[in-house]
Amino acid sequence: MNRPYGRLDPNLHIMNKSLKRMATMHRIQVTGLQLFYSKGYYNTSVDDILKELNLSKGAFYYHFESKEDFFVQIIQNLMARKVYSTLIEPLEGHENPLNLITACFDNAMETAVHNDMDYGCILHNFIAEFNGKNDVIMQHLNEIVTVWEVNLITALQKGKFNGFLDRHVDCEAVATFLMSSYFGVRTLMVGSSPSAKKYRFMAQLRQYFKSLEPKAVTT
């Protein structure tokens, strides 16, 4: 049966309402992340958040149980997804993982050159801020790090099996080195000459990766 002219589909109305709510929540969380990043979590009060977002206290607590809950949702909905799309998804496939990681780091750092609000650096900053202070938030942050580490190791092991890496390479150790060096250079890039720091880092990374390639057999 056709609906009378001008009557809206109730399902469409519900969908539009849901999309608007999702857009609002995304805006709130993005703004919240920027605030936490610039001031630090512990230096940011709920009142600071309300003022920045132009929200009433009732509206904030309608969506979030607490400041901690707000931050956990930011981790889950923004930081985890960004790390996955930037540092994990590009490693999927059966190609040479050294080439994939090189391209992945190059692209991620090029974005960071033009934007100091980079999620890789933010992840490192928050790990440093919350370490020993908040076990709940640290668990969520460490989950991101663990997923990244596992995917790096998996990609390297796959490359080792396919003959792209020397059979003596310790994939777990390589993954640890790559993650710590990435966090380190991203922190340095927040200061002066980020392009130069990126260039020097990538040049050394390529040299390091050459040392991981299969050794030529001599007779």
C-alpha cells in the first residue's frame, strides 16, 4: 500500500536520527581528544570539556558515565580505528613485509609532518601519562599496542616464511624495535624540522631492513 503523500517513512526518520546522533558523538569525541591532547587528561576537568563542547552537564552525563568513560570511548572509536587504518591494515597481504612496513611508516609520518595532532604520537603520549595511574585506561591503550605488535610480528613471520627475510631474523625483536623507534621519531617530529627528521629516519630504516634480507649463499 502506498503511503499518503507527505508522510515520512518512520524507519527513515529513525535512521536519520541515528546518523545525526553518530555525527554528534563523533564531533564531541574529536573535540574531546584535541582537548585532552593539548592539556593532558589530568589537567582537563569535566567543566573544561563542557565549555569546549558547549554542552550542559546533563547532556554530557546522558552520553557518558564519567570523564574516564568519555576517554575510553575516544580510545575505542577514534584512536584504535586510526591506528588500525594507518599502521595495521597497510601490512595485510603476501608481499614483502619490509616494503609494506617502509611504505606504511613513510605514509604515516608524511601525514604527521603536516599535522602535529597525529594519533601515533598521541598514543605514545597517553601511555606515558597514564602509566601507573589508571589501570582501566592503560588496559585499553595497551590493547592497541598489542594488536599492532601482533600484526607486525605476523607480517614479518609471513615474510620470513616466503623468503623475504633471513631465516635467523628474530621477528619479535624486530617488531619491538620498529614500534619503539616509530614512537621515538614521532615524538621528535613534534619539534622543529619534522620533514628532515622523517627523511633521516626513513633512510636508516631502509638500511636496517637490508640487514634483514636473506644472506647470499657463498660456495
